[in-house]
Amino acid sequence: METKKDSQTIAEYIKNWSRKHSLFVMAYGTGCGAIEIPATMTSRYDAERLGIRGAATPRQADVLLITGYLATKTLKRVIRVYEQMQDPKYVIAFGSCTINGGMYYDSYNTINVLEKYIPVDVYINGCMPRPEAVIAGFKQLQDKIARGDADNGTRYKENLDWYRANQQQVIKNWRMPDYNW
Amino acid sequence: MLEQEQALLSQVTSAFPVKGKVMRNRRVEVWAESTTVSSILMYVKNQMGYQHLNHITCIDRIEDTKFQLVYTVFSHQTKMTLFVKTFIDRNAPVMDNIDHIWDQANTYERELREMYGIQFPGLVGAQEFILEDWDEMPPMRRDFKTEEYSEKTFSSLPGRENTQDVRETISTRSGEEIPDFAKKYSRD
């Protein structure tokens, strides 16, 4: 995709260029899709040549991968992880389950639409997406960062009430910390 | 032919008022009253060497308003599996707690309590086992409408109600014919 060099200042352009080449992925697998991450990271597909690598803690990470179905119990942890991550932060939703329930559409314990709870930058469809698809999704995210469109962290803060209302609809007993960012 | 199994069956049926049959090679089942199950399990564990509790299973017999419980025990000496089966009332599901016989029964019983609402008097452990903040009917009961609950709580996007074959959608959208070799897989 075209990078909009003209509408960005040189400082923004350099900032976005360097951000897109160092994507630290939170090492947190939620569903069955996490099994594709080792394949993406190791020697055959070698995602690190694109600057994609793991990060141990939320505060060091840029990208949160939601790999597959998300139980309501896991959603609680995902929200805490997402809120602890520092700006700029990106979310890649991985697999059919995050889009509209996937094969767990009638489960009593998995959410259907991820975008209602945290803002999503890129969707990778498939059940499961193969490492090529995962890398294509990361490429899409890099293009988005280079264009300067990836500001979902800000969008989350601005629309926090809407997200909180959706989250509290699922997590009935809300005992979560508040962050002042 | 199946002497070992017949011997096991006759030993259990002579000690307790139960019915039973040899299912097949190394598989024996007995049907017991729910009140005698714990004494049968105690007996086969201590007297007959059935040391290993494989599993406790619950089956929801909603047509008979009963829960069927299946206790599976295994002997390492004879390599035989004994199934102790019983029915309990579905409307007031109470069963004897057997975690004094096997400690690991505690885990199964807590799961049954959460997923089917069966009460085990004297069961130690938190009320919450796997589910968090669950205030509905126990979800593994067959009269729990899981799709309805999912739609109410998680509300999916439109598009799922169309069960049309995806190839038909693509072919009408792109104006291409479905090839003959693929038509035999079409939904009619």
C-alpha cells in the first residue's frame, strides 16, 4: 500500500518507519491459534527478519495477538494486559473465532465479536491461518503504521465508556484495576 | 471364555444387591442404587484391588428426569475395568461424596457440582471451579439453551443466519458457474 509521505511531517515519517520495523509481540496465546506462532517465529518463516519478535511483559510489548477463541475468563486477562501496554499499541485478531464466533459461535463461555471489547487493527481470517497469512497480516499492520493510521490506543481511551459497558456486560463481577495511563 | 470377568461379576453381585453384566473382554458393569455406590467402591478398592479411579461421568437423562452417574475403576493386577452405574433424581440431585476413598474424586465432584448442579454433602473446595461469575443454570444440563445464551450475552454480527452454500454466493456474485465436479458436494 501507498505510504502517505506527503501528509506526514518528516519526523512523523521517520517515527512511523522505525516503529513498523520493531514490532514486539506480547507472548500470550489465548486459543488454539497460538500453535501457529512458533511456526511463524522459527527458522522456516523467520518473522524476526521483519522485526517481529516476542516480548515478555505487557509494558514492553507493542502488539497483542488474540490467537483464536476467547473465553470470558481469558477476556478478563486480555483486558488487563491490553490496558497495561504502552502506546502505541496494536491488536491483531487471529482466526475466525475473533471475527464472529467461528465454530464456537454457540458456546456459553466464549465471546463472539472481539471488536466490542478491545479495538482491533488487523484481522487475519482462517481456521487456523497459516504462517504465510500471519506474516501477511503483520505486513498489513506495518503498512497501517507507516500510513500513520494505527492509533487505536487513543481510540480506546476516547471511547472507554463504550468499551467498558460491553466488557462489564460479559464480566459480571467487575474487580479490575483502573489505570490512569 | 471371559471367566475372569464372570468371576468379578459374581463376586460383586454376591456381596451387594446389584445387577450387572459382562460387557466384553475386560469390561464389567454393575447397576447399583445410589446409596450403595460408595460402599461398593470402598469394597472393590480395599478387597479386590481396584485401586485406580479412572473417571466419574454424568449423563443427563432428561427424558427420565434422572442423572446417570458412572464410576470407572481399574485394577492394575487383572487389567480389568469395572463400571459402577447409578441413577439419581434430576430435580434434587444429591450424591454421596467419595473423596475419602480417592482424593482425586474431589476434582471430579467439584466439576459435576458446577457443570450439572449435583450436590455432594461434605465436599470441600471453593464453589467456583472452572467458570467465573456464573449465575445461570449449570451449563452442561441439556435444558440449558447455549445458543440462546450466547446470542443474548455475546450477540454476534449479522451473516450467520444465512446457511446458503458459500460457493453459490460466490458464483452469483462473480457470475461464474459452479463446475460439475463440485456440484455433487452442494447442499440441496
